[in-house]
Amino acid sequence: MGEYSKALSYYEKALEIREKFLPSNRPSLAISYNNIGSVYGRMGEYSKALSYYEKDLEICQRTLPSNHPSLATSCSNIGSVYGRMGEYSKALSFYEKALEIQQKTLPSNHPDLATLYNNFGMVYDNMGESAKALSFYEKALEIREKFLPSNHPDLASSYNNIGSVYNRMGEYWKALSYYEKVLEILEKALPSNHPYLAISYNNIGLVYNNMGEYSKALSYYEKDLEICQRTLPSNRPSLAISYNNIGSVYGRMGEYSKALSYYEKALEILEKTLPSSHSHLAKAYNNVGWVYRNMKDYSKALSYFERALDIRQRILPPAHPDIEAVKKNIEIVKEEIIKNS
């Protein structure tokens, strides 16, 4: 239901009881640690999530056979947190441990394998490796279409992720087709203010934005923002994404003061909630720099572009297109500063 504080309250009550009367290596304790870690992960409190997931893994490693499915789940959960923190190599390492166990113990069409393939896809997607991402997403979808009803949320997740890759590849009509399948499922299955609906509106807005249909994009982005403002804490990264995307539309429309306002709201949240080397933070700095460049405030633009470059050089391969793009922006801005000096 997305009511994380209530979920956390009940999980902590369960843990308090179990810690009083169970030995420290009991599987029931591991379940409690896993559940609490899951909530913190969804709340964006990744260090706390990691702490609880590691306690879960420690118990599983001490008490279970090396190929036990619960051990695979623990590794997968830790991989998921590292993925959200932007530490993609660590995420892949834990996912590979989970995959090794699951391929030995589960049938090839098991839903847990679909989830893991999906997770691999997400990491490769965030690393900009679209072909690998699409391959894993399609493996997940192939399994899910075989055993899930047509309106199942996990099927929506697969459609969403494939749509995301097509969007990044510039195949917007394919992206829109998958995103509309997602929205159709979610509008039937969820309450009107559910965070997953917000994500769906956001994604459709993104495609329309990339297609240059700005009024449609703004309409969907505003639906997303309305839900996020009603349901999320004011410092939640998802809210930053909403602000960022509305800023993007206004930027493309040439309304730079409005764009800057939304981009700064996004940046304020991300600086408070993400590690200093996170890729989303680099993107936020780049966006603010881009607005200042278009407003001809070149010194401020340079400052933000350099922050973006610093992060990207730390986390991306040297020849990554995002590094080359920000270097080009820095070169252009420096030329303008020299012209105006």
C-alpha cells in the first residue's frame, strides 16, 4: 500500500519480540531483518537498508546450505540496495551470486528468476548498456507472460523497463506502446494516488518530452508531481525526479526561470539524500548548468558543469557519452567567458 512508516512499525514490533526469545541465528530473525531492510530501501534510506540486509545474509550464511533459495534472496536484496546507491559493480556482484544459486535450484521459468533478470537489466540500464539491459528485461518478460495474468503488477514492471530502454534508444513510439500497457494495468489495479501511478505518468511524460510534444509532457508530469506531493516526504528522491522533469519541459520551451526553479528544487533534495558520487546528482548539476548557460550566466554554468564532470569521471568509463557531453559544455562555456571578459 506504500504506507512505509506503518509497515516499519509492525516489522519492528515483530523484531523486538523475536530478539527477546530467539537465538541470534534463527531464520525468523533473518526474516525480520529482511523485512525491515525492504522498507528502508523503499523509503530511500539505503544505508539502513543495507545494514539490515547484511544481518539477514549473515544468518543465512551460517544456517543454510550454500545453494538455498533464501541465500539467493539475501544476495539479491543487497544487490538491489547497491544498485539504488549507484554502486553498480557491487550490485552486479551480488546479483551474480544470486543467479548462480537460482540457476542450480529453480526451474528456468520460475518467477524469482524473472525478478533477478529484471534486476540485472536495471543495473545495465543505469550503466548505459542498453543492449544488455534489453536482453535481461526481455528474459524477465518472457517468463512473466507465461505464468502471470495480463493485469499483474510484475508484468507492468517488465513493460515499464523495456519502455525505458526504448526511450533511451530514441525509439519513442515503441517506448510509448510499452508505457501505455503499464498505465492500463496500474489504473485498474491501484488507487488513484499510488506512487506507481505517479511513475507511470512520469514515464509517458518523458516520452512526449523527447518527442517534442511539450504540452502533453507537462500534463503527465503534473499528474506525477501531484501524487508525489500528496504521498511522499518532501525530501524523497522520487519527488526530485518530478521537479527535474517539469524543469526539463520548461527548459525546452525556453522558459528558463521556471526551469531553474524546478531544477533547483530537485537538486536540493538530491544533495540531501544521495551519495556525493551518485549519477543522478551529476545529472542534476548538469541540468542546472545547462539552464545557466542558456541564461548566459556562464560562470555559474561552468561551476555546475564541473561538478557534474567530477562525478561522472569517478563512476563512468572514460569514453562514456555523458562524460563527453559535459566536457563539450564546459568547453563552450569557457569560450563564452573569454569572449565576454
